Amino acid sequence: MPNYDAVVSEITEIRSTYIRDRFAFVPGAQLTRIVKGLGATDDDLKSLTTVSDGLKSDPTLPFRKTRTGRFGFDPSAMRVRRLEFQPFMLSMEDDFVRHDSGQVRNFDEIQNDLQLNTALQALLVFKFMVFEGVTVTHRPKLDYDSDQWICTLLNVRTTTDGDMIGEPALEGVHSDGVDHTMTTYLGSENMTDDSAVTFLHDMREVNGTRWHDTDADLVRAKAQHRDFLDTCLIVDHESKHSVSTLYAADTSKPATRDLLAFLTRKPVAEGHHSHAFDSLEPHRELPMTIGLRLLDSAPSR
């Protein structure tokens, strides 16, 4: 297992990049070393590559299968725990323009095969160590007086086949309505080398613009998830982003792309469109609590 102090030093460098550039890309080989240093096991890392096989349908997108779960970061207790199920909504106020903007969506829930995976838990710890204490531009109607953070985790499989074209971001240029976005690649099948490129845009770019119609002068950076655990971190209210189409290398076979998205923000304040479903209560049927340092220091689940 990698030395914990060395791993913390690497995270500190990533955090410095994130603070400076408001964006960071972490190659999968480096992040694999980091999460193992935080307590992830080899068996659980391997399990992450197939966990998306159990995904269910998405409520609004036919080319996608999705499960979600809500997790609460508590810095004072240095714990993250699973929060109870709540509906999910992104609206135009969040810089999210799509046919289902403002629609209350109910996803199937992430199960223990993912939330009890030590590699997933180490990714939660890693993200917290990067973003906690970073000053960001405040979003309207979020409670920045609270020390708590809510992270919606999405496990997503996007598919392109003969009947449908998979769009990792059908909404085009957008933000995720949060403070800190992190996307982690789990794997793909039959995906072309030019598929699913992430573009980072200046906030002046128009919401909803397709990735290939954007102003090149407003593109701040680009990255592509190609290797297991390749990860992007974005200060969500200081840049917008888009993702190019998923193409099949062999058009006679489906192409798939599996991803984890960690969308982290402060709790909402009164008047926010999600105020009615932003509970901080723990999940009774699917409990999970871990420490925000080494996983072996976590309490029993």
C-alpha cells in the first residue's frame, strides 16, 4: 500500500492546482495510487469496473442508465454518511438547460455494492481533502453559513447503438448547480478515441450550446477520461462545461461509457427549488458512515 504521508502530499499538490486553476485533471494511475493509500483494496478497485452493469434505466434519458445516492460531509465530526433518499432537480437557475430542466426526477438508488466499496469510499475522502476550505464564488440560495456539505453521487452508463446516440451531456454547455463537481471514469466498451471529450468554458458561454457550436475563444481547457479512474474536478460556479458525443468504434456493436459524478454543494436555503427535498437525515435502509481520513479509522457501518 502506498505511504499515507506521500499520498497526502500528492493530494496537497492537486488541491493547489485546483485552487489556482479552478480545475484539475488527475490521471487514473495517480488516483489509483492515492485511493489505495487511503485504504482502497485491489479487489474493490476491480469491482468498480463492473459495478455499472447493475444500473437501472434513467427517468428522462433513453440512452442512459443511472443510480444515485446522497452523502453528507460533516467536517466537524470528520465523517461522511449516506443520506436518505430525496428527489433530484436541476433547473435553468442552475445553468442547466434541457428538456427536463426543472423537472423532479426520481432515480433508482445506489446500493451497498457501490457505497460499501472501499475504492468508492476513498474517492469520497479524496474529494473532501481537495475541496474543503477552498473559497469559491457563492451560488444564490445556498447556505454558506453551514459547515455541512451534500454530495449527490451519480453512477451513469451512457450507450450508443443502432437505435440511439449516447450524449454524456445532452444539455450542452451547463453547470451542475453545485460548488464542486468531480467526475471519475470507470471504463468503456467500443468507444472511439475522439469520444466524450470534456470542455471547460468561460461563464460567458451560452447555456445549452452544443459542444461543437461553442465559441473557441471561451474554451478554458479540455480533458478526456480514457483510463480507469481518470478524474476531473471543477469549481462548478466559476466555469461551465460540455462533453462531446459517445461514438461507437464498431458501429455494428453498442458503445458504452461508465462514470461516477460527485456533485457537492452547501445545503440549500429557503427559496431554492430543491428546498423541499434537501434532507440531512441519514438513510435508514442503506446506512453507511466512514471517517474522512484513512478508511481503517472509520466506525462500523
